[in-house]
Amino acid sequence: MTKNSSVWSWQLSLMSFLVITGTLTLSEYCAKAQIKEDSTLGTNSSIVTPKLINGQYTYQIDGGAIHGTNLFHSFEQFSVLTGNTAYFNNAANIDNVIARITGKSISNIDGTLRANGTANLFLINPNGIIFGPNASLNIRGSFVASTASSLNFADGTKFSATAPQTTPLLTVSVPVGLQFGATPGTIRNQSQASPDGAINGLEAPVGLQVQPDKTLALVGGDLVLEGGNLTAKGGRIELGSVALNSLVKIKQTDQGWDLGYDSVNNFQDIQLISRTGIPSYVDVSGEGGGNVLVQGRDVLLTGFSEILANSLNGQLAANLTVTASDTVKLIGGEPLTVGTFGGGGAGNLTINTRKLIVSDGAQVLLDTSVSNSVGQLTVNASDSVELIGGVSFTTPSSLNISFIPSGLFSATYDVGNASNITINTPRLSIREGAQVSTESSRLLLLAENQSITATGQAGNLTVNASSILLDKGTLTSNSDSGEGGNIMLQVRDLLLMRHNSQISTNAGGDKTGGNITINAPNGFLVATPLGNNDITANANFGSGGKITITTKNIFGFVPRTGADVERLDPKAINPNNLPTNDITAFSQQNPSLNGTVQINSPDADPSKGLVELPANLVDASQQIVAGCNSSGKIARSSFIATGRGGIAADPTQPLIADDAVLADWITLESESQNRADSIQKRVVVQAQRNTEEKSQKVNSVNVHTQIVEAQGWVIDANGNVVLVAQVPTATPHNSSLTTASCAAKE
């Protein structure tokens, strides 16, 4: 054996001895390097001790600087490998454990973060933080992970990760802000951890989880949930993405920490996406009311990802707020839900953005099935709201369901009333089967092979917009067994309906249909011809609702009574079965309970242009007086005819609204048709005769065929006024034609 081989053999023997005796091994030194303290806290530096427990390493972290109830730790590196634990061994009286990373490496957490007591844990690494698929939390306080450069305190001191001092100024006051530097790092969550089999409200792994009534906050540059879950049952989840040099304010509350972005000028992006088919879930469902707040520039949800705020049997409301300085985009592929579900108090769902896009079966949903109070779904979009399409699928024919639409929904499937929906935006576009709906409807229970009939009332739907486009889109506030809700549309310019679009607030049972108010005093309401676009406030056995439309002009719609619809569709009595664009408010089973349709449109006023005729006949020759000028010569005059109905002002131009009286087409019977043909022949023959006579007269006097502007007028022997190209020079006493001029007065 050579000398080198002897040395190597001795080293192997020593390592084996160290493993057997439980002393620190080489692998422990390598593992320890994942959590490496620095010297910036001086004599109060952190102390990391690896311990092998049940085949996994736990890094017990002692030491640190204690100031009041704050415990400060500082590390050059901080990562936790799969299956390992970083254990902050703080005293029971510590409120906040604050750990910063001063080196240049990202923190990779694929193990467990643990702290004692009810201490809150702050993890600050400006370089970035990645939570792997196995990352989990074992803490009883709140958890804040951030790529801020420093944590600011109420007394003005900062615990900085980018400019650490050898003797830092530490404080006993509470944290008040997260200060970001020039390049805030990304936070990525892939956690699918399920400690002790814990699952969320969607029966999926909880991922990163804090205890009820606590806050879980991820605040950094770009924020990506990539097949990663966050859970805070009845608590608070904050997702924030900010740009360089931002200050995010933090304030302690009963649920942990409340973050404020009023000092932030620029934001970055937040994504909830899938990883290898695994969606991302954010869930605050619990006994009390949970809260989710999402703040970024572009917020994207796709790949079956969901945000869920479900209040279970509690009296507090669950609330969800998504704020994006640019775009909120929900893309389905299968139904994707962002919503709050009220088992207790109904909550609020609010989206604030420049543009909202919901497509491919994605849904924004507010459910208040068994709630006694009504929540509110509010969308404020400074540019536009676009709701597009849905997703088709195959189901048993008995379900009669094959398409789930994209859109905004509030619903109740039980005794609770559906929540109200309010949309404020310049442009609302609903197309390709998408919907905005607040409804009370029947719920199918597939497992029990039964259904529940909702008795609650549909909610109210309010839209304030410059323009609304419904292209195979619907705005509805219907109820299967309760009363229809009210729909209020405030439109500045145009409401356009195409391709089987609907605005409806119908009621089932013996309940009353809701009211529809469309207020566009300076705008237009337009439907494409035979597009089957309907505005309805109908009822079954109860009373029809009231439809009030105020608009500058309305095109393409036909108001119909229940009798009209029954005559055209005697079996179903349903205006949706007619190809025309109908406005109806009737009771399907009781004509005496029909509602009302009132259309206020100045341009559609049937009395416009009509004047009352005098009772006594007058001499027409005395009503026309030639104009006189100072020289006594005949002045040129003009004659203008205005009115409505009859013929076009110019026979070479198409008819317009003011030229003809609009009427529905009618079908002629065979005898009537023969009679009409005969009349038509006579009209044609007479027209030919008139043309021939006119031609003969023109040829007989050799008059040019071009049209010459009249230069005056005369009165013939019968007292008729005749326009002439040139005024005759004959004097009145020796001619049968009398010139109406001022010369006769001389």
C-alpha cells in the first residue's frame, strides 16, 4: 500500500468513526453551509447547530440580538434542503423573529421553517426566495417573506440586508415598512406540502400555511405561484409585486399584518400558473372571515388556478381584493374560479385594474347560497372589461349542460339572496357566449342524484359605461323560483346587441320579474336585424317587470306583448324563440299581470313634425307673396318642403328614418296578392303613359331636356301658380298669365 493510499484509508476510517459516535460528519459540514451566519451582529451573531434527527437534519438557530420583543438574525446564506428544518429557537416572549440574508445568493427553501411560541417570522433576502415543492411552515404566528432590501421600524431605524453595519442600530419598536432597492428579487412558490395530511378548502395540499387569524405575505419583485399553494384558514394572504425603490407599509392588526401600497408608484407582475398539470391555489377559507389582497401590475391566473375566500359558518365576511395597475387576466380552459363563498356572512369581491380580461371558461364568482346578508362584486376598470367565450365539454344528456361560460357571476343555490354586481368601465365587451349574471337557480347534486331549488332573490346588476357590446353575450338577473333582480345600464354612447344576445331579469314561480332601466339620453340602442337579441323582464305566474329605456334613438327592436309572443310561439311563449329583436315584460300564465315597456326617445316621437291643421279653408293664392327689393324687381325665392313619411327627399337616395313610416312586413293572401299584382300593372301602365305624354310635349315645343332652375312664377287663368324659367314681359292686362311682382304696384 502506498503512502497516499494509507492516508486516504485513515481518513475514511476517521469519517466512519465520527458517524458512528454521532460527532459532526463531513456531510453535516456540507449541510451546514446551506445556512451560514455572518459576523454583522458582532457578539450577538447567530449560532447554527446541525442535528441529525430521524435521518433528517434540523438546524437549530440560537443567539441573535434581542431588543425588547424583537429577535434579529443575520446570515450570509440561508437555504433549507428537502426534508430538513431550520429551527429558530427563540424565547417564548419574542413577538418577531427577523432574519436577513446579506450575501449574494438566493434562498432555496424546500424544507421546513420553524419558530417557537406565537412569534411572527420575517425572512428578508433581496436576491430572491424560492419555496420548493416540499417547503412548509411550522409556526404559530404570521409569516412574511420579502425581497426588500431592509425592514423599517417606527423609530426610523432600518434592519438592512444590503448595507449591514458592523454594529447595527437595532430597535424595540414594531416594523412599519418594507423598503425595496434597485433590483428587487423574484419570489417563487411551488409548495405542495401537506404536513400531517393537511388539505385546503379545495381538498388539495395546503402548501405554505399559517394558523387561523394570521397573515401569510409574499412581497417582492415578480411573484410567481407555479403549482404552489398558500393557505391561511380564516386569516389573511397578501401577494404584492413592486418595482425598484418602492416602500410597502405594514401595520399590525388582529389578523397579523396589513400591507399598504399608497406610496408605491410602479408595480411588477403576479402569476398564478400550473406546474406539470398542478394548479396554484390561494385559500383563506375558514370559520371566520378570511381576506385575500393581490397587488401588482399584471395579474394572471391560468391553468386551473384559483383564489378562494370561503366563510364557513361564521358571522364575519370573507373578502377578496385584486388590484392591478395594468391588467387582470383570467384564462380558463376548464372552469377557473376566483371567488368568495358565503356559508356565513356574505363577503365582497373587488377588482381594480386598467383592463380586465376573462376568457376560456374562467369565472369571477361570488356565492351567497346560505347567507343572510348580500355581498358585492365590484369591477373598476379604467380602460375596458372583456369577457370572452367559455369551455365546452361532454356530460350526460340528462344534465343538459355542455358549456360553461366565462364571465362575472354572483349566485345563490339556496335560501340566500344573490349578491349585487357593479361594473364601472368605459368599454364593456361580452362576446362568444360569455355572461354577466346574478342569479338564483337550481343546484344539481350529482352524488345524491337530486337538486336543490333556490328560493333566494336574484341580485341587482349595475353597469356604468361609455359603450356596451353584447355579441352572443348576456346580462342577466334571473331567478328560478324567486324574484328577478334589477338591471341598471348607464350608457354614454352606444349599446349594441348582436347574435342572440340577451338582457333579462325574469322570475320563476309566482314571483315578480325585475326591472330593467337603460339610460342613454345622448346615445343609441342598436340591434342587428333578425339577430334574436332580446330585452325581457318576464314572469311565469307572477307579474311582469318594468322596462324603461331612455335613448336618443333606438334601432332594430320591436316591443311585444305577451299576446304577440303567444301568437308567434304558441307552445313556449318565449321571445327567445323568435328571430326578431324583442322587448317584453309580460306574465306568461296571467295576462292581467303584464308589466310595462316605456321607451323615451326624442327621435322616435310619433308626433314629431306634425302640426294641427286649421279648421277653416283659406285661399292659397293669398298665402304666397313674392319677395320685393328696393328696386321693385322680383327677388329670387325658395320653397322648401319638410316632413316625415311618404317618399324620400331625393328619389336617387335610399330611404332613411325620417323619410318613411316604419312598419312590419305582412304576408299577403293569394287574392290580395292577385289584386296587388293588378294594381301594380295599372301603376306601371299609367307611369308609361305619363312618360310618353311628357316626352311628346317636350318634343312639340323643342325644349331642352336639361333641368333649368326656375327664375320666377306666374298665375295662370285658373289661378294656379306656375314656376317658369324666365319671367314673361307681357303686362297683366293683356295676358292670361299674371306676373306676381312689385312692378304692378308702380
